[in-house]
Amino acid sequence: GNLSVAAAGNVAMDFALVGGTMNVDTGGGNMTLGQVTVAGNTSITTQGGSITQTGVMQLQGDVALYADTGSITLTNPANSFGGQLTLDGGTTTIANTGNLTLGTVYNRGSLTLNSQGTLSLSSATTVQGNLTLSSQGALSLGTATIDGSLNLNSGGSDITVGNAVVKNDISVISGGGNVTLGNNGSIVTRTGQLQVDAGAGDILLGTLDVATQLQLATTTG
């Protein structure tokens, strides 16, 4: 069935198997997740508390994590986020074993996402620090505002960035995949440079506004 928890302090959960949805509000306390499997959607609200883990999470539905200024640290590489992941938090690091699809993202610190499959951020993404995205499949970033640097690495697959405004530097490494930048708007660096290394892949450029230096590298000529 469904699981709903409302607390006024720290919450720790381990060896939990939820056949329906899971909704947790810590009322400002920290949330610690151990070995947890949820068949339905998951919503966790901490109102400034942190969200961490001690075991593998298998969250099969959509997941919404609302930590406000609290940090989110879910770095076990065996984690599985089966549905869409929505984030609202402070400094955040997340790892996922398969494909990872993001909904709306509002991050008050740096954001690091590691996916062993594809990685897609198609909704509005706001990061008040650095944004680092790593995948082993196609990587796509729709519309982003980043008050730091943007670092993308797709491990040999294609990278697409539709529209991004970045305060500092942008680094794009595809390892042989094609790189498409600015296909749905423009790519802007307010103070930094843009570096792209596509290896044997092609580089396709739309509108660019680069404050300092543009460096493009591809072995295809």
C-alpha cells in the first residue's frame, strides 16, 4: 500500500518495500534512506534538512525531492530512478544505474548528476553553482541558467544543449559522439570560455555568445 510520514525531526528509513506511493515530510529534519524500494511515486520534503542514503534505492515511479537549502547526496551507483526526477535543494550529487530523466530543477548550490545510461534535462534548469553532467548514453540539456560553470561528458554518445546562459566556463567532451549547441536558442558565457572536444564526432553550432575564448576540437575536420 501507500506510505505517508509526517515528522518534526530526523527520519531514517531502511529495508522498506512500498507497493504504492511514498510521501515523507520531515518538518525540517534530515532524511536518511537505506535499502528502499517504492513501486509508485515518491515525494520527500525536508524544509532545509539534508537527504542522504546508506543503501541502494529502487524508486520505480516519479521522484520529487524538496530539500530547499538542504543538501541532497544520493551517490550509490546502483540507485535506480525509474521515472522523472524533480529537484529543489542545495548542493546536490546523484548517481543512477540506468537512464535518468529530470523534471524541473532549482538548485541553490552546485549540482552533479552521474548516469550509467542516458541523461536528459528537458525542463527548466536553474543552478546557483556549477552544473556537472556525466553519462554513458546520450546527454541532453534543454533550457538552463547556471551561476557557475557547465561541464558535460557523455562517454562517447551525443550531447545536445538547446539554450543555456552560463556565468563562467563551459566544457563539453563527447568522446566521439556528435555535439549540438544552441539548436533551440543560444549558448551564452557571461565571463568565461567555451571548450568543445568531440573526438571523432561532429560539432554543430547554433547561436553562440562567448565572453572570452572559443575552442573546438574534432578529428573529423
